[in-house]
Amino acid sequence: MPLSPAVPHEIRTPRLLLRRPQSADAEALCAAITASLPELRPWMFWAQTPPDVEATRENLRDVAAKFDARENLRYHVWCVPEQAEEPLELIGSSGYHALDWRVPKGEIGYWIATAQAGRGYATEVTHALTELALTPVADGGFGFRRLEIRCDPANQRSARIPPALGYALDAHLVNDTVAANDPEQVRDTLIFSQTR
């Protein structure tokens, strides 16, 4: 019987804390999304209108339950301040989606709030999640055999991250989906992967 990987509720990187979502995050999450809507709208179906705090709080209860059931492992990304007395700032979200523990495999998704974009946070998060996913279970990782990142080639910032971290481009799917902010507009999808 293969080992079952432990799923950490927190992951630390040099500058960030990735933490399992909780309903108490609702206000901070709504603020980060609302401030970033113009940049998120073209790429994220869920970012077309400002979020409602109460609806977000309820959604986060469901997200936490799916995390605990290992169905979808979403992490909120918090910037760790240089001074210990300063509060954490929620600056985005990432995690493992489209999980199939039989293989095992999954897909990393990510977004960073506009005010924090361009500082390498998405790359830092993706690097940490890639390392955890591909590390063997016996060494404390998930033991994934395949890890994917999918994005629109027009989203150049997102598309630069996978190659920078050693992902191979598996496919460029033409006319694969519609634009998040315009269902009349057809979009392509890039599929990057790392395998072990």
C-alpha cells in the first residue's frame, strides 16, 4: 500500500506564508480581489464583479472543507512583514486543482493582487508548490507524477512563470475556451508540465 501524503495547512517561503483558507479571511480576500478586478477580469471567470463579503465567507467554508477532504488544495498567499508586530497582508491565492490522487497529479493555479504584482511572488509561490508536489512522499512531499500549469498565452506574466521554473510546454490548444470577460471571444490555452 503506497504512503498517503500529509497535506500541510501552512507552507512558508522566504517572503510568504501560504495558508489553508478559513472563513475569517473573507474581508481580506474581498479587498484584494476588488482592488485587482481590472487586471483579473480578462483571465478569471470568478472576478467579473466585486465579491460580497458574506457570500465569500460562506464560500470559504466550502473551500476549507474541500481542502480537508483533499479534493482541492487552495492556499491563501500572505505577505510576511519585516517587522513582527505588523499584520500579515493577503496578496493572492494559489494551490493545487484538478487533483487525481490515483496517479497522483494536479494543476497549479495562481493570482497575485495588483498592488503586489511584479515582485516575483507568483514565481516564489509556484516554486514552493512545485517542490512540495514533486518530492516523494517518503521525503515529505506529495509524490506527484505529473504537475501542470495552464494559462492563456495572452496572459504573458503568467505564461513566463512555468518555463522559468523548468516546466515543459506540452501543448498550445487553439480555440480551447472563451474569454473570462467576454464569452464571444475565443481564447487559446497553454499547457505546461513537470513529470517525475
